[in-house]
Amino acid sequence: MSKVRKQTWRFDHPIYLAATGTAVGPLEAKGPLVESFDKKFEHLDCGEQTWSKAERALMRRSISACLAKAGKVEGDIDLFLAGDLMDQSVTSNFIARENRIPFLGMFGACSTSMETLATGAQLVDSGFADNVLCAVSSHNATAERQFRYPTEYGGPTKLTQTFTVTGAGATIVTREPGKVLVKEATIGRVIDWGIDDASNLGTAMAPAAADTIWTHFQDTGRKPEDYDLIVTGDLSSVGSPILDEILLEKGLDITNVHQDCGTMVYTSDQPVSAGGSGCACSAVVTYGYLYNRLSEGSLKRVLVVATGALLNSSTPKEKETIPCIAHAVLLESAKEVQP
Amino acid sequence: MSKVRKQTWRFDHPIYLAATGTAVGPLEAKGPLVESFDKKFEHLDCGEQTWSKAERALMRRSISACLAKAGKVEGDIDLFLAGDLMDQSVTSNFIARENRIPFLGMFGACSTSMETLATGAQLVDSGFADNVLCAVSSHNATAERQFRYPTEYGGPTKLTQTFTVTGAGATIVTREPGKVLVKEATIGRVIDWGIDDASNLGTAMAPAAADTIWTHFQDTGRKPEDYDLIVTGDLSSVGSPILDEILLEKGLDITNVHQDCGTMVYTSDQPVSAGGSGCACSAVVTYGYLYNRLSEGSLKRVLVVATGALLNSSTPKEKETIPCIAHAVLLESAKEVQP
């Protein structure tokens, strides 16, 4: 590896995604990216008796799809890196109980998708592992119940509020040649601009995304036009323009290449307020749609900036503002450009 | 690095602990290891208005002690790896907000102490970071409130129950020569033997500790007598003999060198039922007492096996049994043996 200042890791070996796997709920399956998902559950309960088990079904199915497409079995995997939004990340813990792969649990809220991928790529680059399985999940009903109110209560939602994506995404990081390369990762710092409204996480997270993106460009010396796409995880229609504005004020214009997974995963007429959020939001878009576009070569270079709000259900009641973080991973197509 | 089978990492470069820092509450300061702790709070509230803030004070003070002893400032640190038992690891998140160091949150319940240390050592060995700060914390009142009942209720405790250590431990991993070396790490798998009693976590975690220790010996080819000490994190007086028995049945006798941090940190007449537990249990014993013994050379080789119960407050109500994990780190004294 080589280190470009402190926060950006550049992987010296070619590090690939062997395959990806995604599973989503019924609302996501009505969204514009439906064709890119492997497993679409017809019901929000995913055929299970509890919401907790439904979320596990999502992660389980994303992993089984990923393993099948990579032509690997659990015994081929050296390490499992996973996280989710449930207290003590129990979805990941219970899936790790099933697959029996050596396990490192990670938590970065909705940034966990890229936190696990960055760490997995680093472990493979340095030779400590040959194949690392990374997975995250979120479920609308488990997240709403835990952070706000059970969805069964039918409470009103604010317009700034996001809608937790029901889904899971998994990938295997390896040195075996594949279609998509993991080139770099920029590890984020915690930023808190004093937002205390847990119904407005897009605004809270925008400064953290800005800090990581700014650092990424400082560290690499590139410009936004060097990228086909810079996607943020779940800033939503509220947070995305705030991010663009913060960077514009610093002289960095990403508006031509910036999109947000939270607005990509649903159509504008779906009932999701400001857009999608949750660990699965960036994961299903990255490991579904973006992976396919990078595989076929119609996208060459994409920076995925997963954003996370690091609160719990008690901290707003304790009058705390919301610390946020963003981790970025640079993905490139392995397909040669045709002359 | 070189990989000894799948689960054990051996660090090729000499990787050192630059320093350690510990902070504890009043009960721990009355225990037998008091002399090895840096900051001893006289009151359980650590001078703060809430238990949540008290836990943050513990982590903050363990880190400031560690930085001071290492002669470093926050700007010297490339990465902060931390975790705790609070929902969504908010103690770590809020400390990361203060220190502004690029942050990877980790969760392995009480195994997080060695999860962060193993990962930190691996990052330094592979050159992705020069200095990694690792920290964990737990607080008796925040843990009891969250996992059982607020301590103010004065509920009865079972004899198999452990007592969450109020404390925090921090260390800096570096390639700069120091007094204690990080030589190897064995990453654990999740093991669940069907225990469903959240008041008996020592029994639940013993099989996970056995699996990791057994794997460590398989991977390295060593024998228990090659170690001065094998310390488990928080199996307590209930789980420790179960671990010894599981390994004896497999033909591995660790009884001469096995101790448990949960029984080391308190005297037998302190009111802690089966012994100490929590992320801080293994952390304050390792970064306090064991670090000092290794520094002076009176211990040469110690395997720290931190154990974690990967439940949350809901999973027992959902009739789930308790998945557990253990991560082991091999520490060695850098002091030359006198001939």
C-alpha cells in the first residue's frame, strides 16, 4: 500500500469485488433499480415471524446470492466484516453465528457499508486475508421501532425525514481478477455541526460528507471531473444540496457528478419523504446498480461516500446534537476502454 | 505479515504499544490492581451530570493519559478504533467527535478491547497507519440500565451474574520501539451453545473462548506452557472453570496459566457476584496491570482472550440464545532476558 497523507488509503495490489449480492423489500422492488437486485421479498416480513428475523433474512439472502455468484462457499472466506443499525448490531452477530466465519463487527451507522468495504480491501491488500465477506443490512420496521416509533403506530413523518431502506448488500473482496476494482478508501472523521433534529439526518450528515470528499480530493489531487459519479449514501433530497453548497463555498463543484443513493433507490412518487436511508441504502445501490454499471464499463470511476449519523435513541433525549461520519471508497471498472 | 492458517495473524514487523492509559471508577479503585490505573474517579458519576457522560469521561481520561505517556498529541494519530456497550456505541462516537481523528467504530461487545487492538496492530504492520489509538469503555450504571434495570431500582442479582466494570482503557499501536510487543492475533468465530440466560454470560461465553484458544494453539503449534499467562476477558468465576473443562476434554490443559480479568480486577469480598465484566474489564487489566508486568519483564508472553456476548436487550425477550465471540492477542515483553 501507499499512504496519501493520513486519511486516504491507496491499494497497491489490484483488489477486486469477486461478486456482490443484494436483497430488498417490496417497496424497493417497486423502485427504479429493481432489475439490479438479486432477491426481492414480496412482503415486508420476508416470510419471518418477527421484524428482527426479517432483517436477518435480508442479510442471509444477500450473502447467499453473493457467494453463489462468486462461486465460493463459506469455507473459502477468511473474514466476515458486518454491521447494521440494530442495538449491538445483532443482525450481523446472528448471521455470523450461522456462517461461522471469523468475524469482526463494525459500526458506523449507515456508513458501515463503506467502512466494512474499506477495511476488507485493506486486509486483502496487506495479505492478512484472501477473501473477505462484507455485509450490511437495515429494515424499515426494525429501524423505525428502535429509533422512532413502531411503524404499526402510524405516526406522521416530517418532510425532512428519510425512510429506512429494507434491504441488505454483500460483497466479497479478493485479489482474484474480477470486473470491479477497489482502488482507494478515505476514512472519515466525526463531524457535528450542531443539528439536534433526529428527523433531519440529511442536514446533519452533509458536513461529514463534505469533509470526507474534500479530504479525498486534497489527498489524491484529482478533480470532480475525473469521476463519472460521486454518490453519497443517504443525504436525501434535503441533505444533498447542502453538501453541494458546502463544497461550492470551498471552491469544489461536484454538482455535475453528484447523486445520492437515497434519491436513486426510489421514484419521486414513492412515499418516502426526503428519500431512502439506512445501511442498506448505499449498499443495495452500490452492490446492485453501480456494480452492474462498473462491470459492463458504462461507468469507469465511482466514489461511494457512505454517510452515517452516530446517534442512538437516547442521545436526542439527553439534549445531544448528532455526530456524523462518512467513509469513501473509490471503485473502478476493470473493463478495458475500447479505443 | 504471514498468515498461519485462516484465523491467526502474525505480525512481521515489530509492532509495539507506545503507551497505555486507564481510568476506573471507585469500586475498581478499591480492587487489588489499583496501583496500575492512571485515573481513579472517586464517584461513580465521574463528576458528570449523567451516566452517559460519566462513561465518556472514563474514555476521555484513559486516552489523555495514554497520549501523555506516549508523548503524542491527537494530531500524531492516524486512526481511532473504538467501541463500547452502549446502543450504537455512542461513547466512542462522541469521543471521536472530540478528538477528530479518522475513526472506525467496532463492535464485539466485551471482546472489542482485543478486536480493536488486533485490527490496529494489523493496520500498523501493513503500513496503512503509523499510529493507531485503540480504546474501549464500560460503565456499570449505563450497562445495567440498558441491558437489565437501572441500578437505582436496587434489583437483586443472581450468583452467576457478573458486574460491569466502570472503566476505560486505551493504547497506541506503533512501529516505534516500546516496551511491549504485539506479536499475533487470533480472530474469533461466533459460537452459541444454546445458553439463553442473560444473567449467566460467563457460561455462554466459555465455549467461544475455548474455540479461539484451541484455534490459536492449532495455528501456532505452541503449548500452554509456552505462555506465562492466558487471561480471558470476563468469564468470571462461573465461566472460567467451564472453559478449562472444555479444553481439558479436548486434551489441552491451560489450568496452570489461565486467569480471568473478571476475577483479577476485584477482591473476592467485593460485591460483584461472579466477577467483573464489560469492555473495560479486559482493557483495564491488560492496559494497566499486564502492561506494567510485561514492561518490566516479569511477564514475558501473555495471551489476552477478550470474550463478548453478542446479545442486545431485546434478543432474550425474542427467545434467542446468546451468540458469543472471543478475540485473542499475543503480547510479549520487549525487555531482553538477563542471562
